[in-house]
Amino acid sequence: MFDYIAIFVALFCVDVIWTLYIRAVSKGKAFKASVLSAVVYGLSAFSFFEVVKDINLLLPAVLGSFSGTFATMKWEMRNKK
């Protein structure tokens, strides 16, 4: 059960950071984008190897990815108002 939660949280974080990375790149913030890119790569690698070991982790990975992007976009849209 811990694996399912860990993968969900990891991919949630990946997509939050990925969304922030895209924002940083579009604003020309090279250092911030580079740091975010490195974190995305590390968390993605961890997630990839875990899902390869157990294909049942694919669903929490997909749900975590969706939730991370959705939450980040909602949060940013609320802060723009």
C-alpha cells in the first residue's frame, strides 16, 4: 500500500514541479528552470523504476500526474484574481 501512495505523491509532485518549470522557462528564469528540471528528472526516474517493477502502480501514477497538474493550474488561476 505504501508503494501506491508513494508513487501517487511522487507523480503529483512531478507534475506540480513540471508546471512550475514550464512557467519559469516561459519567463526566462534559467536557474529556477534548471533546478526544477533536475528535480523532475530525479522524481520521474524513481517513479519509472517503481512502475516497471509493478505495473499495478500505473494507475496511481496516472492519477498523481493528473492531480498535480490540475491542482497547480487551479492554484495559479486563483492567485491571478
